[in-house]
Amino acid sequence: MYQYKLTEKENFLRMFEGELPEYLPKYDYFGWSGGLPRREKRSADGYPVDEFGIEYTTSKESLGGLIPVPGRVLLDDITKWRDVVKTPDISDWDWEKLAAEGMKGKDWEHQPIILHNGGYFMTLMNMMGFADGLCAMEEEPEEVYELFDYLSRYYLEIEKGLLKYFHGDIYELADDTAAHNCPFISPETYRKLVKPFHKREADLALDAGLKVGMHDCGKCEAFIDDWLDIGVKFWEPAQVTNDIMGIKKKYGRKLILTGGWDLQGPISYPDTPDEKLREALIDYIDRMAPDGGFAYLVMVVGNYTDEPFQRKMKLADDVYFEYGRDWYRNHGF
């Protein structure tokens, strides 16, 4: 096997400088994610509860992802948020201990570490539900801004601890501001109510020498220029409901596309023949890899404990290692 000169960390991070990677990076969400160890609290009914008191559940349709418990609303009037929303006191946190737990098993010397924190838009939606949350943004923008400012002070304190103790290379913002076919909010609303707080966190990370990324699902390409404006250079999962090839052509190496795989389409369904999936994976690499600015990220539909899911994910890994990893060297780049 060919021996590359760069570690996974060095190889991935060089794309932030606009350079071509030595080999095609494979994004490892769990291996590269660093952050606070999970301290799962439970409600009296057994539901997981976050630090604000929002209760969560899951469903087959959410593929194991947490969603607010239907019918249980934390905040029903945005003007009353000061009486309802209370951020925890973190002044006595033992950051060295938290870092030892949160970074356990992480090979931070050889793999990039991506730090994660909270969000704003999705936190409001989880507190109020989408109908009331979106109405609040339209009807009471000043109150929403004040709530986000309050949340921001909490998130910034956490970020300072993460930046100091967790060996991070990339600080990833996360806010799912879009549905499958369109954004939930306009770019103007994003700029007025959400972007200022994303910028605060991005500025803190950039000042500490980290790179900045963005997690945003759905058709969110309308926000890309605003992300770039605050220093974002890495976006996942870059779902195909966006004009992925048009985005790649427009922004080139200025924006690293991590994903661009059709993880919701028929090609990712459990009954798709393996050979058809293999052909699609090779085509995916051939379309996305040229000129860099891309990291391989493939998921398929299914429960991670089911045999078809495990087999197809192994197939995706095999295609990466057999065909994708050496793509640049094999294609003369």
C-alpha cells in the first residue's frame, strides 16, 4: 500500500488553505468529533432532557435522531422567555476532567478534532415548535434577538473551555436552518437574527487559531455567502437537494464540501442492490473529487444495528479504500 506523507489531520486541514489534499479525506464524524461528554438527564417519564429542560424522543422516521416530544412545549410565548429559559451555571466546571473524558480515545495528534456547541435557530424551534418559533421570529424579532443574545453568552463560555482544553482544530457551528426543499427563514432574517451570534462564535474560534465549519441540513445554499463572510470554510452534510455541482463550480476550494451524497434518495435505501450502490459510489467520487475541496461522507438509510445497513456501510468503506482514497494519485493530480 502506498505510504502517504500526511496524517489525516494534516491532509484534511490543508484544504482550509485552498490546497489539494494528498489523498481523498474520509470524514469520520464520531472519530473526529470532540466535545463535552454526554451527561444525559431524564424527565420523570424517562425522556432525555437537555440543559434548558426540553424533552426529547426518537422515532423510526428520525432514524434514531432526537426530536422534541410531541405536545410538550417548553416556551409558548416568546415574550416570556426570561421567566422560562435559564442557562446552567458552569462556573464550577472542572474543564480538565471534562476534557479527559470527552477526548478519551481521540487520536488528536493524527486526526482532526472538530468541536461542537449549541445552536440558535434550532434551539428556538425545539423550545417553541416550528409554527410558533417561526411566528416569533417574524412577529417579535427583538425578543428573539434578546433570547439568542442570552444563549450566546452561555455558548461562548462553553466555547472558551472547549478551545482551551480540547485540542480542537475546527470549531463547527450547527443550525439546521432549512427544510428539504427550501430554507425555513430568508437570508435577511438569518442576517438579522442568527448570523450575528454565529459570527461571535466564529470570531472566538478564529482568534484562537481554529478553522470554522458549518453543519446545516436541507436546502440551505442561500446562506453560503453569509457563512463565508464569517469565516466558515467547511460545510457538512451538503445534501443533494442543493445544487452541489453548481456550488462546487462557483466556490471551488473556498468551501470544503463534506458530503454531497444522496443519503435520502433511493440509492441509499436498504433494498438497493449492492452492485448498483457500488457504481453510484464510484460515480459520486468521480464527480466530487476533481480539484479538491471535498471529503467523502456516505450514509445509507436504515437502523445501524440491522445487517443490511451494516453491509452497505461496509461496502461504502470498501469503495473508499479500494477506489477513492488514492483517487488523486491515480488520476494524475
